[in-house]
Amino acid sequence: MFRVKDYIKNIFKIICNPHFAICLLIAWMITNGWGYLFIVIGHCFNNVALLTIGSSYVAFLWVPGTPEKILTVSIALALQKKFFPKHVSSDNSLKEIQFDENRVTQN
């Protein structure tokens, strides 16, 4: 139980910092935001093509099993390493999580 508590604490440290929040917003705009933007622009200017493309993509995202959230978090972590290289707390937490996963799989 103690390992699970440490694992959750490390994930919480990674997710709850302002650098990750900025990078997650940028990653969300890369993966999802353009679809919603297409819907809004298509609706405002009565552009059927933009409305159709945006609606189709957003409908695809709402299908269960799409890897969009995994992709968004992965992009956010990569952006965080790129934009904030001196912010080491997330890097250390990621290494601890990886070490814990390796230890659990070996037991």
C-alpha cells in the first residue's frame, strides 16, 4: 500500500504544477483544439467544410478507446522537457515512477 501511495504522490507532483498546465493546454490545442475551432469558425461564417471536418474529428474523439488522452499527455510531457529543461522535479518524479514500475514487474 505504501508503494501505491508514493506512486500516486509522484503522479500528482507531475500533473499539479504550472509548467505542466501550460504544456497540457498547448498539447490539447494541438490534438483537440483545432477541431473545436473549426466548428466555431464554420458556424460563424457558415462554412460547411470547416463545420463538417471539425464535427467529424470531435465525434471521433468522443468514441471510446481513442488514444487521444494518452497522446495529449505524451505531447505535454515532451513540451515540458523542451520548454522548461531546468525544471527538474517532473523529471525526477518520472524517473521514480519508472523505477517503481520496473521493481513491481520484477517481483
